[in-house]
Amino acid sequence: MRRAPAILLVALLSILAAGCGGSSNKAANATGTTTGTSCKKDTLNLVNAGQLTVGTDNPAFPPWFGGPEKKAPWKVSNPYSREGYESAVTYAVASKLGFTNAEVKWIVVPFNTAFAPGPKKFDFDINQISYKPARAKAVDFSDSYYDVNQALVVVKGTPIASATSIAALKPYKFGAQLGTTSYDYITNNIKPAKKTAVFDTNDAAVASLKNKQIDGLVVDLPTAFYISAVQVPNGKILGQFPTVGTPEHFGMVFEKGNSLDRCVNDALSQLRTDGTLKRLQAKWLQADAPVLK
């Protein structure tokens, strides 16, 4: 009869030990370490089971997206083409997560909507969205899939086209898309004498440069190559800007608290280690431009 309490004590200690072991595994996963089956496709936190739903803006522009426009609602380029840097990176990540190409679905998500607070209709959004602490209060970001510099596009033959330094840019009028780090760079670093024009879309900003309503348009460097070569007649990249403070990078955007970001980070780490990201950047993105100081 006296042995019963001892037996019960041993059983209780076993249960507690098992419980502690479970908590330890959960804590390890919460740090972003993917172990066991935590990143198998059927365990991922998805909008639609068995399907990777990816958001981006429309039109989808090169060099981030490519391929012919062939499927509504996509304009200019087609994210499903797997051409262009962001499309190619998305399918590479999807493959690491166990998805086939046919299991990737693209939806239209306007730029500013992607990192606004609230529930998301996408698993992640990829749209040249730079990490900013203020944005990270409303959404979660992946690790960097591209480290970026801002650049300035002008029209050949205009007065600003002869400027060779940031100080020489101050008298001119600039434009940028609303809510972008391009606008932040103008405000915080160029500090022009004239008020910066802000546009709801990059298309509207490009049209303003073409019509010479602004003197220069600030965008990320790869986008600057496309704008100057295709969208603006006599367009010219005056130069790229040096990094100020923390280097800027693009990250995929997730609904706040979605554990999928851990698995995407694991996939990006593999793609970085095996050289895939570097190869895709070499294939789709140009990076040569003088640095304005």
C-alpha cells in the first residue's frame, strides 16, 4: 500500500518531463529553425490548402517580371511566366517548399495594400517592398531576397542631366511613388528646394517624367534601367545613390504572425547558399551605374 504514492509520483514526473520536452521543441521552432516536419507542404499555414497564393501589383513590370502579356488581368508582363527576377525567385522558393509550378497562384495586390494592417488574401507578397520598421509593425517580412540602391532617372538634354553630385540636384523637382523608400530618400537625403511630387502608381510617375512635369524620378536601380530603356524616350540613369545608414533590402511580406515566413526564410537561405539567388540576379538584373556623391 505504501508503494502506491511512489508509483504515482514517478508517473507524474514522467508526464511533466514529456510536457517540458514538447515545449522545448515548440520554442525551437518559434526561433525560425525548421525541424522535422514543420515545413512540409501539408503543415504550412496557407490561405488555400495545397496552393501557394502570391500577391504582386499590376502592371507587373520588367525586370522583376517577364514573359508576354497573355492572361487577364496581367498587363505588360505575366508573373506566371517564371521570367524576371521576382517571378523566378518565387518559383524557386515554391519548389523548396514542395510546390509544383501549377500549384502557384498569382493575385493582384496594389503596392500600399500589401503592407497595410489586417488579414491578407495572399500567403506572401513580392513587389519590391523594402523592409522598414514602421511597416514591420503591421506585417512580417522575410529575409532579404535582394539588396537594393535607389537611382535617378532623367531625360537627356534637360538641365538636370548635367548634374554630377547630390548637391547639384537640390534646385530640381523630383517625383516618386507614394509610400516608397524612393520618396524617403528624396526627403531625407537629397532634400530638394522644391516640393516632391507624389504619385499613386509608378506608371503615373513615369508619365510625369515623360511630360517633363518633374525633372527626375527616383526608383530602385533595376527598375531605373527598364524605365530609361523602355518607358521614357531619351531616358537616362543619371546615377545611383550611395547607401545611407542601414542598407536597404527587399523582403517578401506576410500577414502578421504567419509562421510561413520561417519556412520561406529557410528556402531563401538554401537558395543563397547554393548560388541560385546570385545566378538569378546576374540573369535578370543590371547593376551598373555611376554613384552620385
